[in-house]
Amino acid sequence: MPPDQDKQSKTESASQHKLRKSRGEGQVAKSQDLSGSVALAIGIIMFGIMTPHISKEFSRIFTTIMFDFNFNLVSPAGINLIMINIFKDFLLLAIPMVCAIWIGSFVTCAAQVGFHFSTKPIEPNLEKVDPIKGFQRLLSIRGIVSTGLAILKMVVIALIAGSVLWSGTNTMELIHLNDITAILNKSASMIFELTMKACIALIIMALIDYAYQKWQFLEDQKMTKHEVKQEYKEQEGNPEIKSKVRAMQRASAQKRGLKQAVNDADVVIVNPFHIAVAIKYDREEGSAAPAVVAKGARLLAARIKEFAREADIEIIENVPLARALYKEVKVGFEIPAELYVAVAEILAIVFKKRDRRKGL
């Protein structure tokens, strides 16, 4: 099926099972730009906060190197020690910034996809280096949108840079400054303003990108009606098999109920081959009339007779009475008055035999 036709046939929203499966394979809705923009903003903010401390440390290191050491008297091993100490100082300065950037990136990723780890995206995959596949991805809607966002970012950053660097207020202040320290401070302030505005713009565009990535991900995860049915079969079992199982369970339940009903009967009146009707009369409870507790034709009639033999229930052949009872009386209902005499005669015979056996 062609890709466009296949996509058109995917009209059903992705099930939770498919979303979980895709998540396990590392396929999630995520904007890489959002994490990078937040990390950049945090790095700039941390640098602004730590600038006084960084300046102080740089001044101390520079003073130590230039004035506190006599390099004529220092051995190569001593110079190595000095460089190691300087590296440690720079490392201590960088650790808070790196940790803040890492925590910001981690929180941003977790906010997008939750706490999730998968090695699937970094596993070797020849399709990732296939030039044809790469060209197709570049010309896809996702690739076009990504390219458009990249161009938009460059345009926005250029406009922000122009508004800050060529601002009339900033230009006038720089022109009237004579002290080198003031010029450096003003330049640093302009750079900080530029980078913060750029970061805010990048974060806004990254949020737009994230919304698009989430929408595109859900579109890509849509399923065809056939896929929904196949997944249901895998998760819940084949409906045809389940239907057969339920039918067998109902038959088993009916069989247990039928057997119990026949066991409670006083007599079974048969056709003799095609019809069987089980009759019960509660003499002790003073029932008004006998009632039909089970009836059936063909296979069900054979099953009733089988249960009657197992329970030692009397089976009496009476073709017209069996047909009349089967046709006119529902299970659980008392027999009509016109059949009283015929049924009473049979019950009298059955009860006499039963009493005789008890007397023995």
C-alpha cells in the first residue's frame, strides 16, 4: 500500500497499548530545541549571577601567576603543579553552571516525556544513514517544518541582535563613555540583554515546536481499523474463540442446571425417541398441580433420559402426553387442567413403585 494511501486509512486514534509500545522503543513527542533553549537560558542566568565571583577568582589567579611566583626559581614539576591548581580553580567555577544546566535540561525533558529511558534511539540502524531515506525525511512535512523553524530562529535572532546593538539609547551611551571599564560594563550589559531576549524567543519557538511535535507524533501513531482489530485480538483474544468458549461455558452451565432439574423430577415422560419431559410434584408442600422442570427434543431429550437413568428416575413412554406437555407447557410452569388426569395416573404409578421400594 502506498504511504499516502496508508496514511489516509489510519483514521483511528492510537491505543494506549500502541503508545506504550512506541514509548518503549524510544518514540515520544519531544522538542530538542526546548531543552537546548532552556539550558542556554539557565547558563546565561548562572553566568550573570556568578560574574562577580568569576571576576574575583580570575583576578586572584592572574595575580598569583604574575606577581606571586618567581618563574626563574620554579622547576618543571612546580609549573605542572601550578597548572593543575589553575585547572581545579576553573573546574570549581564551572561545576555550579554545568550542574544547573544539566538539571534544567533534565527537568525540561522530563516535563515533555516523563521519566523514561530507552536505548532504542542509539542502536545501530542503517536507515539513519541511508541517503534516500534521509532525503525523504528532509522533504517530509516534519522536515519542512523543522527547516522553516530553523530559518525563523535565525531571522528572529538577527532582528533581536539588530534591535539591541543598534538601539539609539545603547549607541548614545557607548559614544559618551570614556572610561574603558564603563565601556566594558555597558558592552557586557548589551550582550546579556541580547542573549536573554534571544533565549526567550528561542523558548517560545521551541514551545511551538513541541506542540507541533506532539500533534505530529499522535498523527503518526494513528491506526487503521484492521490494526485496531488485530490489537484487540492480541490483547483480549480472538473474538471467535472467545465466543466458542462462552458457548461451551453456557452449555456446561445449562448441563449442570438440566441435570439438577432432572434429579429433582419425579418422572420423565418420553415420546420415546424425540421428546422427553421431566415432571415434578411436591406432595409434601401441597402444590396445586405437577410442574414441568425440564423438557427437550432430540439431543436434549436424550440428555434428559441419560440424567434420569443416572439418578434412577422413572422413565415412562406416553407419546400423546409427551407431545402435549412439550408443546403446551413451559419449563417451570404447572401443567394445564386438561392434562391433570393423564399426568396424575402416571404419578400414581411412580409413587406406588417408590413407596413399595421404601417399604422393602
